[in-house]
Amino acid sequence: MDFQDYQGVWVFIEEKDGEIPSVSLELLGAGRKLADKRGVELAGILIGEDIKHLAQTVFEYGADTVYVYDQPIFKHYRTESFMKALLECSNKYKPEIILFGATSTGKDLASAVATDLPTGLTADTTELDVEEDTGLLLASRPAFGGNIMATILCKKYRPQMATVRAKVMKALPPQPGRTGKVIEEKVSLKEEDIRTKVLEIVKETTKKVRIDEADIIVAGGKGLGSAEGFQLVHQLANALGGTVGASRDVVEAGWIEHGHQVGQTGVTVTPKIYIAIGISGAIQHIVGMKNSGLIIAINKDSEAPIFDSCHYGIVGDAFEIVPVLIEQFTQALSKEEVSHVGEV
Amino acid sequence: MLHIVACIKQVPDTKIIKMNPKTNTMDRRTAPAILNPYDAHAVEEAVRLRERYGGTVSVVTMGPPPAVKAIKKCIEIGADEGYLITDRRFAGADTLATSYALTKAIEKISQMNPVDLVICGKMTIDGDTGQVGPGIARRLDIPPLTSVNKVVEVNREEGYAVVHRKLEDGFEVVRSSLPCLLSVEKTINEVPYSPFPNMLKAAQYQPHIWSVDDLEDVDIKQLGLKGSPTIVSKVWAPPKPEAGEILEGNPREQVEQLLSVLLEKKELFSSKEGV
Ligand SMILES: Cc1cc2nc3c(=O)[nH]c(=O)nc-3n(C[C@H](O)[C@H](O)[C@H](O)COP(=O)(O)OP(=O)(O)OC[C@H]3O[C@@H](n4cnc5c(N)ncnc54)[C@H](O)[C@@H]3O)c2cc1C
Ligand SMILES: Nc1ncnc2c1ncn2[C@@H]1O[C@H](COP(=O)(O)O)[C@@H](O)[C@H]1O
């Protein structure tokens, strides 16, 4: 394998209901940095049906080139069809790095592609860097249940591949009008060649919580004692106009659904305000919220590790503190609003 | 009659593991070895399918000799047969080398009794990648179906299975030809307490134990550390965030201080109107 032949950083761009999800835009931001450090191109790879127009967005978020596979066979994500496109593209244009979101689609596709290439694949990366002269990708991730961080290298194979967690990289501010090169490709694949068929897509009608998009999160832990006690979290979230988050132990106890879980096996969040109530602050929880703008912790144990990871802490009983907070906050806000009206 | 193979792994319980802060290595003595919790659901699903359609459930694992215990746990859940592949030459495998070794074992199992369905857990709690399942599927050249949270139907005669794959906002119904590989979510089933007869059977059970030499057409270069493209270059303790300020006083005073901190961000709260 001649490493000289492999050049450029690629990002697999996901598409959902005609839009590019934020994780792909974040990866373009991260990929741009790697590409600049290496002095190589950043490319996006877009696979789907009627998705060509999305190339413009990919350019605006930092790509120089977009490879497009726009064919009816790609209407639904299927491992076998998408894999074929990506394998053909990679073998033809030889990138040195390919990044995927650590989403269910990204992980599924990356695992299959890495096996066939074959090459190394680092899962759930949270930090990325590249050696300027060798192009060696330094992909770091939490290991052993978040107890340590490990840097994973793939020295002898190209391309190097990694899936990257959502919400840990930063998207660049889009540059409207920024353009680049579109390279259209096609795979010769017939429907009969694919062994799976999507029969139906069922959307859940209940509106899903998106804690990863919330500006204010009030999260509760096992310290609230019971499902009833956990209502306190909902009350404060209501008062602040925030979204409810939870530790894993709370989810496992069945006080709230998994969609609310913050942390390593839940969602990574970056709200402007994160309030942790009755959460001890295990490392697996911290990794999911440590990049929040303002972190406030309420816990009755002054030794709780959460106090090492917050901007402001209150040592006290949540059932004493939080009701007072709700009351005072509501009062203060109504005063604010009155004075606001007065100013106009 | 279906033949289902579930891939299972024995893992240290990372929830209670202690790390050696100097070397950043696991202190294995502090971590009891358990059946990977996700794999218990894989075995349970295999057992349920056998109950529905008849057939055999085999479990396979690659690991050190004590992994026999994890196989016994699977017999308790209801598996019929267990295979342990164990050999120094497997050691140090990343996901690529792991899926290679497991594929060789499944191929051998399949020679004795053709396999219709392979079921993996969503991920392991130590490797934590979810990559091994799709890797095995590619090597066996069968379709991988990940994020499966329901098996609707398995039709061996007509050679297809229908499953639900979980999506961010719902699920998709997918039909696949058989054989295929499923990586299942934890939500696919609940693993009940094992029935007493299974416990008795497990206590007596001796799994099949194979070394590299018992497998066929093995390319030694693709095994273990040698066959692993990824290497761990550095481990470190996650940086501790800096401790912030503790708000002192009685609850009312504490809340007052907190309130002034919050109100510095009052632009965030204005959007709340009408909610
Ligand atoms: C592989 C792995 C992945 C994991 N992933 C996650 C994850 O994604 N997210 C996650 O959160 N966890 C995760 N965990 C679990 C994590 O290790 C902790 O077990 C969990 O976060 C603890 O939840 P908790 O803080 O709610 O409960 P506890 O640790 O039980 O803490 C409760 C806290 O509440 C305080 N308290 C009690 N009563 C009161 C009161 N009246 N007022 C105020 N405070 C009170 C106590 O002092 C205590 O600090 C994971 C673990 C493993 C091994
Ligand atoms: N050593 C192993 N032996 C058997 N099955 C394994 C092994 N490692 C991983 N698996 C299977 O692959 C799944 C995903 O593992 P991982 O990619 O390590 O997260 C697990 O849930 C198991 O079903």
C-alpha cells in the first residue's frame, strides 16, 4: 500500500427528510481543521435520491469537493447499497481519512465499509487530530465505560476511519455562496442485487424530546428518591422553560424514558444552562454535559464529584432548595417582564 | 428448524471497575466478569425464536478460558450449545480481527448445522463499538441489520426475515433474505429469571472448546494483535473539570445568589412566553 496515493479528508454526509443533520455539519468543521493542517482537500460524500442540491450546503460548511451518488436505489438507507457506493468511491479517489457521525446509520455503514476495505475503524471518537507530516489520524475516545481516554491509531492501512460523536465537534459558521467541485458518480446496482428491502417507515407521532437541541436543561438523578420526587425536575424545567434531562440510573429505574438520558450511553448535550439536581457526577454522566455553558449543581453531599464539574454548586436538599428557586424565579421573571413592557 | 447463533462476550463490569490511577489500566481484580448485558438480550431473542419456530440456539464467544462461565449463563437463559474459541493467537484483537475469528468459528458451526440467523448484541460494555456484528455479516457475506428492536417473522422455508430497525424518530420495517445477521437493541425483550431446569443444565454443561488449529482456512496474519489495524497509542485519565464556586448560606440565601447568576442570562428565558 503506497500511502502517497491516499490524499484528502472525507466526511460521509447524512440526509434526513431532505436536510443534513447537524452531526454531519459538525464533522465538516472538524474535517476542515484536519484538512487544513495537512494542506489537503476536504470532501463530502452524499448518497441518496434527489439529494444533489444539498451539495451547496456541504460547500457552505467547509467542503472543497462533493462526491454525489444520486440514484433511486438510494431512496432508503441500506447497508449493502450505500456500502457499495462508498467502497467504489474510496477505491477510486483514495482519501486518507473518512469520518462518519457515530449515529446508527454512520456506525452501521462505517463498520461494513471498514471490513471490506479492510482498514481500522475507531468508534465514538470525541477528539480528533492529525499529524501534519505523516497524515496519521489521532482519534481519541472514552474507553472502559468512560474511566479512561484512549488515542487510537491506524498506522499501516489507508484510509483511516472513525465515527465521531454528535455535539462534540463544532460546525463552522456557514459561508453563503461558497462553492466547490461536484463530482457525480453512479453505481451499477440493480434492485434485485440488494438482499434487504425497506417495506415501511413508521414515524412515532408523539413529539420526541431533543435534549441535544435544548438551551436550558434541568437534569435529575437518583437523589430525587422516586418517580414522584422526580416531578420536582419537571416543575423547575417548566418554570425555566427548559427541557428535562436525567442520569442513567433514573432511566433504568423507569422514572423517565431513555431519550432524556445525558451521558456516555445517552446523549451529549451543550445547553447554555445545565442544572444537575441529585446527580452524583459519575464520569459517564460528566462526559455528556461538561461542555455546557453554565453548569449548576444541587446535591446534599458536599463530597459529590459533581461539584468538581460545575460552575456554581449548592450543597443542600433539593426538596428544600428547588421549590424556593421556582418561586423566586417566577417572581423575578414576572417583574422583569413588567419592566420590559415599561421600557417599550 | 432454525439454527440461530448468538455471539456473546464476557466483559468486566465497567460499572464498578476501579482504575489504577498511575498506569490508567483496569484493575481486573476489582471488576467481576459478567456476560455482556447487551448479549443477554441477543440470546433471549434467539431462545424466543426457537420457541416460536423450533430449532437450535448456539452461542459462540472468543475469549480466555474463564469465558466458559459466560457461556453457562447463556445456557441458563436457554441456549442449547456453546462454543468457546480460545487461543493466545487471538489475543489483542480489535474489531476487525475479532469479526474474522468469529466468522471462522461460525463457518465451522455452520458446516455441522447450517446457520440461518446470527444475532449479536448492540455493543459490548468494554469494547463499546458495535462494530463486530456488521463486521461478521460482511465476512459471511450476509446482510447486516443493526438497531433491531423487533423480529416480526422468520420464514426459513421461503428464506426471509422481517424485522423492525429503530430510527431516531420511529422505526422501519425491513425484509431481508436469510441467512442474515441482527444486532439487537436492549429494548427488544426482557430477560426473565432463568427457569430452574436451565440452571441445572448449565451447571453440568461443558461447552465445545476450539483453538485456532480446530478452525479451517485460517489466515494467522488476520488474527489477534497482528490482524488488528488499530492500535492504542496512549491512555490517560479524562481531565477533571475545574471545581466552581459553592454558594454558601441558608437555602434562601443560596437561592438568591443562584437567581442572580441565572438572571444574567435572562435573554434565554424570554422565549418562554406562551409555552
Ligand atoms: C458503560 C457505562 C455507561 C454509563 N453511561 C451513563 C450515561 O450515559 N449517563 C449517566 O448518567 N450515567 C451513566 N452511567 C452510570 C454512571 O456510572 C452512574 O451510575 C450514574 O450516572 C449515577 O446516577 P445518579 O447520579 O443519578 O445516581 P447516584 O450516583 O446514586 O447519585 C445520587 C446523588 O443524589 C444525591 N442526593 C440524594 N438525595 C438528595 C437530595 N434530597 N437532594 C439533593 N441531592 C441528593 C446524593 O448525594 C448522590 O450524590 C454509565 C455507567 C457505565 C458503566
Ligand atoms: N469476543 C467476542 N466473542 C463473541 N462475540 C463478540 C465478541 N466481541 C463482540 N462480540 C459481539 O459483537 C457485538 C458488538 O460488540 P462490540 O463491537 O465489541 O461493541 C457484541 O454485543 C457481541 O454480540
